[in-house]
Amino acid sequence: MSQDRLEPLSAAASPETAHDGAARRVSAVGGVSADEPLRPLAIERREPGARDVVIEIEYCGLCHSDVHMVRGEWREVEYPLVPGHEIVGRVSEVGADVTAFGIGDRVGVGCLVDSCRTCEACRDGLEQFCSGNEQGAGVGTYGSVDYRNGGGRTQGGYSQAIVVDADYVLRVPTSLDAASAAPLLCAGITTYAPLRRAGVGEGTRVGVVGLGGLGHMAVKLAKAMGASVTVFSRTDSKADDAGLLGADHFVVSSDPDAMAAARQSLDVVIDTVAAPHELDPYLATIARDGRLVQVGLPADPMPPVNPRILAAQRVSYTGSFIGGIAETQEMLDFCAEHGVSAQIEMIGADEINEAYERMVAGDVAYRFVLDIATLPEPESLEAGAGARLS
Ligand SMILES: [Zn+2]
Ligand SMILES: [Zn+2]
């Protein structure tokens, strides 16, 4: 078991960064190959340019996509790879042209750190759909080519600091707890955006399939928007939790009678399950002109949908993918106004591999957050395997 865990880490961990000319070394936790456990690494962050913000990271949420990415399950990735795109911290430096942020501000970074800014999607404030220009396209927070900053690979938030263009930095209202706000940057916006797009408000009947990291946020956000919420889960083991999160109804999806009773009772269903599953039973719960929005993204195809179910009540089957920068800010402000944040379990750096196993097993209520103060000092670490790091 010991090789699945990180070596014990030294207790003294200040978020100070070490300056050494053109870049600064910070400590991080990341993967060095597809099949080895995560481990402490030292990475380099660029010196801030005129438009950049330096963020001393306090907390980073663990997203299921981190596991898929670092294990190379979605696509081939370059190592070392430091995951993490649910980042909350404090501004420690700003570039000369940055006016929106000052030192000490609490800020966040989600799934994007850059995009082309000129394509139709970027002009519409939908940077997550950036189609790019001659220079490049959208830049993910980790594992993407950072073409505007030397062409190295971006490295994510399981690290002491990050340097990000101010246009991609979010303000995190201080009324929100910093640690439980971190998952809003991915799980929050992923569920907020489709609820908003569907016009969810007072009295809308919302269904949520699966009560995990995404599902629990969908319940809280839909309730805060004034909806009545039905949770679908395979067993009744999460019925009490669903009620505590604010759900009005709970349906055991493996029970055909319970599913039949829910027929045509909902306006919007948010499907958060990231494994292939039959959709027809959920499509049948949707009333005329309603929609099922897929936000859980299985690696394998889903079973086919029966078009008759779609036609019979003009039901739409659609998807949604995170959100743009402006909408992510709107979501954070909405969460502050309504007191919404994630249910979290805080972990230290030495627990990260165990947390990954528990995420894969679905054993988390409902989001792990890494306490960045538990990372070791960069001086005690080897540089990350000679790769160019941005
Ligand atoms: Zn994510
Ligand atoms: Zn673009």
C-alpha cells in the first residue's frame, strides 16, 4: 500500500514562492506517467506579464476529470502533469496593466486560462467553445499548450501558485468559505449554466440524475433558483442526503414503479452520471417541451435513445459544457447571494492518491478539496522530470 501513497510531507508549509530570475519554482502534486500514483513535484511558473495575476493558491477541488486526464484515459497527455481546475486563492502580485484585481483579493480560476479572444464564441463570452485563430484556441488550466506564453504545457491548481491572465481570473466573494467555494469553479458552473439556459426559476420542476459532485451542486443551485427538485439515484442510500441538500422528491431509478409514477412530471432533467446508462427511462419523466441535459460525460457511448419518446412530448436531448468567464462570475455572485457552496471533504497532499481511488469508487460526500498548505516546500523537491513547464 505504501507505494500508492505519497511520502510523509514536512509540516512547515508556507505558500512563499522561490524566485530565480525568469521563472519561479513552486511545489505541486502531479502525475509523472499514466500508471504511477501522483507525487510531489517542483514546477516553474512564469514571471507575471503586464496583464497577469499571480495567485497564491489556498485550495483546489478534485474533479473526476482530473483522474481521467492524469491517467491518460481521455487522450494522450505529456508528463509531468499537475491537475486541478477548481482553484481558490489570494492575489499576491499583479502586472502593470491589471486594474480589476489588487493584492490580497480572493480570486478563483476554473477550467480555462486563455482563449483566442477573436472567434465568434469568444466574442459571445462563451470561451469554453473557442474555435481559435491562427495563434491557437482555448487553453485549459492544465495539460494544454500555452501558446501565448512560450508554448509550454499548462499546469493546474494542485500547486502553491499560478500565474493567469487577469481576463480569466474570477472574483470569489469573501462571504463564501474559500475551501467550499473551490468546487464552484467546475462542478458549480457545469450545473449552473444549463439550469440558467433552461430558464429555471420559481416553480420549475427540475430532475437531477446522480447525486455526486455535479449532482449535489445541481440540487443546491436549482433550489436556490426556486425550482422544485427531484433526485434520481440507483438505490435509496442517498435519500436522506438528498433531503438535507434541499431536494423535494427522491426516486429510486432501479424501481420501475417509482419511475412510472414520475412520468412526464419534470421540465428539466440534468444528467450527471459519467457512465453509460439507459436514457429512455429519464426521457419519459419529462413533460411536453422539456429537456434532458447531459453534463456527465462517459468515456464510452450511451445506449441508443428511442426517438418515439422524444417525439411524443417534443422532448429535447442536449448537452452542456462548463461556462464562459462572465457566466462563471455570475454564478459565483449568485452563490454568494444565496449562500450556496459545495459539501466538501478536505484532504492533505499525502491523501491524494487515496482520494483518487475513493472518487473512482464514488465514495465522496461530495467533493474533495486539497489544502494547498499541506504541500512541501519546493526546495525539498526535484524539478519535474526535465519537461518544459509554464
Ligand atoms: Zn472539472
Ligand atoms: Zn476563441
